[in-house]
Amino acid sequence: MSTEKQGMPSSSATHVDKAIATRSWSSGSAGLRLASALLLSCIALQASAQKGRNNDPAAPLQEGATMDDGPYIVVSGDTLTAKWICDGMPTEIVRPLGQDAARFPPRCAYPDEVQVPASPLEQMFVVNGVEKLAVMSDLHGQFDLAVRLLQANGVIDSERRWAYGRGHLVVVGDCFDRGAHVTEVLWLLYNLQQQARRAGGDVNLLLGNHESMTLSGDLRYMHAKYATVSNLLERPYPMLYGEDTVLGRWIRTLPTIAKINGMLFVHGGISPEFLSIDMGLDKANAAYRNSLGLEKARVKEDPVLSTLYDGRTSPIWYRGYFRDDALTREQLDDILARMGANRIIVGHTSMKRVETRFDGKVIAVDTSIKNGENGEMLLIEGQRFERGTLQGARLPLSSVAMGTRQEQRLR
């Protein structure tokens, strides 16, 4: 049996006091101090947003806009509690967690039913024999644009359901921050992963630097909407994706580096410095999963983690493929050989279209979806590599070499 309830929001100050005092939102005194600091940080961001910078992530919603978000589903024993903000009002539904999947109907914000399976979703990060791939990156809360792009290229249908058969959708990190629909993006991918697996395909979502930043409490790029959500739900924003939540548990299973059909997928890139710590995919992915949410001081103290999170050379931050003075062809060939890969596909560094570097050995798929205006995806079928546009066209990849853009078919 399910139960529902709805409550009136209170003032920001009251919410701060309640969030600090409610132990169900955090664990231990350190967690309470962190909760206090993070929530106050959110409120400060929200206050600064009132200056009217409407194109900034910190800008408030336009006057008259409704405040909708959710669901955020908390796991407590054998109970699931889904919480929404609908038209500025908190509301929730409680479901038992049993042998069958729990279903939560759409209320507001995310427009489709959410299905939570009885067993956690496991992730594969080394896969071969995939028939076709659709690759995109850096969605940054742009739910509507992501849906349009997926529909235009036949990955999902008009009802936002999986239509890509045995293919794989790969999202190369950074669903969090900037945009105002992060929750919807995450639930879309969560649902599609289940639907894809039933059809013999999969969704491979990777961790990017903004997932790491958000979970560790670095909220510089958080949309101001989520400061209000945090207040209304009486929980610091990073803890809306805590280890006691469905999305938080799912995120903590995701890989940072994947290899599909011999191609490496990673948000920033593989640098020579990363190779120096001699970590394979298993160890690197485990290290990232186990360190999500750690404070910066603890990361810097650990010689391995400091390399994994280094802002210049780590897999989630690296931009060396796009700087003429950063990497030689010989170094890239060494990286590919040591990683047992034939190409590296990355996000993180924004382009206007899908582009290649190093004669197609590096493919960049961050096509500035974060701006909410346009975007592309990489489509791979056998040895054919194409750009999928928002209009559904399939075009040759762009190859950039020595500052000159040339259109060529990648083989």
C-alpha cells in the first residue's frame, strides 16, 4: 500500500534549521556540519541570483514560472519515499520495496513513470560486439534538447521510450549543473537503461567532472533552482543524490572509463600522467566510485586520488587532445597501445559539432548541448562514423588538423 502527503513550504531560515537538525539527511556530526555548510552555500547562490543574470546558471527562474522538480527517491529499509516539488509545493509517495519493481507515476517535472527494480542496476564497462552506438555528452540539465536529439536520431520514440534495439547509447559524463532539468535527465537515462537491456541493448553513462564536483559539494555551477529545491526538501543538494537514494546509489555504480568495441570512452581523456600510476580500467573505475563525495583535502593527501582528480591531467578533466602543445602523436599512440584501444572518444571540451583529432584517433562529442540551443551525437555502425544532427541528418565527421577544418568520412 502506498501513502501520500503534501506540505506547505516554510521560510528559508526555518528550512536551514530543520535541515541541520534532521539526522535522516546525514550521518554523524561531520555530516551535519557538511550539511549546514552546503545548504548555506546553496542559499547564498540563490540570493546572488536575484541580480537578474538570466543567462547564468545562478539566475532565478523567470517571474511566473512554476517550480517543479523530482522525484527524489529515498531508500529506508524496505521502503521507498519519492519526493517532488510541484508548483512550489513539496509532495511525496511511499512505496514498499519488494520482489517486484516499484512504480512511481509522473506528477510534475519528469514526465514519465519511474520504475525502480528490486535489484540494483549493474554496469558493464568493457563490451564487445555492439552492433551500433549513439554517443553524446555534457547534457548539463538540458532535458528537452537531449530528448529532441535522441528522437531525431531514432534512439527513442515519441513517448521517450527506447527504440534503438540492440544498440548502445553512450553518454560521456556531465549530466549535472548549469541547466534546470538535471533530475529529468538522470531519470530519463535510468529508465532507458532498463528498457534498452530488455531489448538487448544498453545505456552506458559515464561519470564526468561535474558529477564529482556536485557530490563533493562544489556547487559553483549549480542552477539556482536547486537551492530552492534543497530548501523545500530540507536536504543539502549533494545529499539529494546521497547513498540512501535510488539515483545516488545508481550514480555510484557508474564507470568513469569504458571500452566498447575496442574504443575508449572517457569524459576528459587519458593523459600520459594518468598512465604513470599504472591503473587498469577495473582499478581506476573502482577508485572513482569509492572516492565520490570525498573532500578535496582528503583527495589531495592520497597520491593516487590526487592524480585521478588533477584538474589538468585526470581522465575527467584532461583537455590535452585539443591543445597543439600538449600531446604528440607518438604519445597518443603510446596511450592507445597501453590501453589496448584503437580510438578515444571524449566529452568535456565544447565544440559546435562532433569533431576528430589525430586522424580520427580522438573523437570529440561535447557539442555544446549545455547552451540549450543545438547539439549533435556521434553515430557508429560497423566502420561508419557519422554526425547525427538535431534535424535527423547524418553527416560526415569534421576533422580538424593544424587549425584547418576539413570534411572527411572517417573509416
